[in-house]
Amino acid sequence: MQDLDRIRSEALAEIAASQSLEQLDAVRVAALGKKGSITGLMKSLGAMSAEDRKAAGAMLNAARDEVSAALDTAKAVLEAGALDSRLARERIDVTLSARPETQGRIHPISQVMDEMSAIFAQMGFEVAEGPDIEDDFHNFTALNIPQEHPARQMHDTFYFGEKADGSRHLLRTHTSPVQIRTMVANKPPIRIIAPGRTYRCDSDMTHTPMFHQIEGLVIDKTTHMGHLKGCLMEFVTTFFEVDEVPVRFRPSFFPFTEPSAEVDIGCSREGGELKIGPGKGWLEIGGSGMVHPNVLRACGLDPEVYQGFAFGMGVERMAMLKYGIPDLRTFFDSDLRWLKHYGFVPFDVPTLSGGLTR
């Protein structure tokens, strides 16, 4: 045992001098490994007497524990230093500004909805919203749509499974349920627009299963068809940013309005180019009319006292007409090249004072 103090002192000195985890592990193997110096002394205990073995075993255990503790402490220090070195070497400066070529773009649908909302807000309309999942009452019944109407059939509407009472929820086919909810919850006068997603079983170059609408509703005691015409004529002139846009109202039929009218705007197709404004052509942009008395009754309003108008337009169609987008399906292709071409800079927020588009 006369070599124990020397072996322990040398091991502790080598541990303190180790500059890497590899050097430290070599010291561990030399002292505590299968052929290590302290391990060799432990093996010699079997040849001693019981009294000598007890005393020598206690000294060897103490020396082994001291060296083992020193190894653990040194290993923790070296591992922390290695981690700090790696973090410093692999550091990324997340405060660097984004490269201009990676700047995001606002989707044309979002931009056009903001443009339309800005125009109607200037006219005194408030924005109202409602759920995408509706019940039969708000989507059909309250809108004076009869049970046998084709819009209620499976080929037009996305229905959910039947409930215990036989009723079914559905994905709203228009944003008109927002009008119903507004009239039920509020007393006139009412002046709202209802932008949002709508869903119908249809898909081709001009139709998609999910699309966007914006509808308007005005309810009071004096509003008439002339106000509806003036409102929409002002809107199309401002939206298309053209000094003069002819507007035509064609008689039509909708269950929820009476009288009803399709709204067309003038255009020119000379030279194979479509231009909004005076010309020989017409483009349909939406439907409109005076709110049907049955709809007012379903919402708890007296049609002998209150009246008003409603209108609706497809957001995608308005975007296609204004920005020359030829195919409706490209709105939903998630093509970054398309978005870079047709998208808008995020800070170009449309306002009537600053301009809808810049």
C-alpha cells in the first residue's frame, strides 16, 4: 500500500491537467480501468490477512472514491466548456432582417375583401360575421327558400350527418345566414356587410367547392329600390377606380327578395381586351333586391313597418374582373409564383383616402 498515496496524487494531478474529454477518459482508464493502477491494488487484497485486508480496503475505497469524484467534476466542467464552444461556433443571428426576395404577399382574395369593406365602411356599413356551419333555419327556411328548392338538394349543398331528431347541419351556401342572425339579434336600423367563405358542390373553371361572398343588408322604415341602385352604382365606380361604369339592373327571381334584380356592369372587349367602363358589352357581378316580407317576418320584424334591400357578390369574380385573373381555380393552387405576380405588399392597406391599389 506504500504506492497508494503516489498513485492517488498522480491521478488527481493528471485529472486537473486534462484539457479534453479524451484526455480525461485516458486518466480514468489508467487509474480505475480493468488494468488500472488502483484496480490492481484492489486485486491484491485477496492475498492479505483479514486484519490487513480490512485496513487496506478502507484506504483503497477512499482513494478510488476521491479519484472518481474528481473525474466527475472535471468531466462536467469540460462538457460545459464544449457546449459553450459549440453554441458560439454555431450561433445564428435571428435579428437579421429578411431578404427582400422572401417578402410575403397578401392574397388577392384578402386584398379585394379589404377593398370592398373599405368602400362600404365609408358608406356607413358595419362588418358582421357568422359561423361557417349552419342549420337549416338560418341557411334556408328563414330566407323563404321552400323545401322543394334545388338549393336544398345534396348535389348543391354539403350536409353533415343526421341528428337524432332528423335535422342536419350544413356548410353555409351563402353568407345570407349572417343577415338573418343580425336581424334576429338587433333592432332596425341595420346596415351591414357580411364577407366570408361559402360552400357548394361545384368545381370547374368558374366554380369551386369553397369560395367567398360579400353581402349587404339595409333595414329601416324608408329605404327603397332607388337607394339600392345608388349604393351599388357608387360601389362599382369606386371599386374599379373608373370615372364612369354603366350599371344595369335586370329583373330576376330570388326567394329572399322581391322585387329582385341581377346587377350588370358595362365593359368593352375591343381588340380582345376586357375593359370595365362604357362599351357594348355587359358583365354580371351579383344579385340584389328588396328584402322579402317573409324574411322580415321570420326574423321577428313587421313588414308593414320595416323594409330594406340586400345584395351579394362573389369576391373571386370581382378580383378576376379587376385584376385580370383568367382562371378561378388558380386562387387555391398555393403557387408562390402566382402569388408573387398577383399578390399585394402587406403594408399597402386599401383606403379610400390613400387609394385602393398602389
